[in-house]
Amino acid sequence: MDNYEKYMNDPDIVDEPTALREIHAIRLMLHDKTKNMTPEERAALTRSDAQEMIDKYGLNVKRRTPQEMLDAV
């Protein structure tokens, strides 16, 4: 049984509709993946996952510097 199936068969979510079970299973997987990370490690993981999606789908994303973010407020 792969990791995804383990989460999909979690007793706490097994009685939910399939779409909701999938969402909860993904959230449980992410929680287990990141629960012992520091905030810096989580931010780095989020950035790398986002960059992977940007590259995979060829997205054109405008990045702002921290100062630009402050100026926008």
C-alpha cells in the first residue's frame, strides 16, 4: 500500500465523501511531511514546490521583493 492509500484509508476520514477524503488525505500528508520543520525549512519547501509548478506549467509569475510588498500596503 502506498502512502496515499494509507492516508485515504485513515479511520478518521474513511466515512467522508471521496472528494473530501482526498482533500483531507492530502492535508494529512502535508502535515506529516512538515510537522518537524522549522519555519525557514517550511518556507524553503514551499518556494521549491512553487518553483516546480511554475516550471512544469510554464507560468509567467512576477516576483516582488520584500520592499515592493511593503510598499504595496
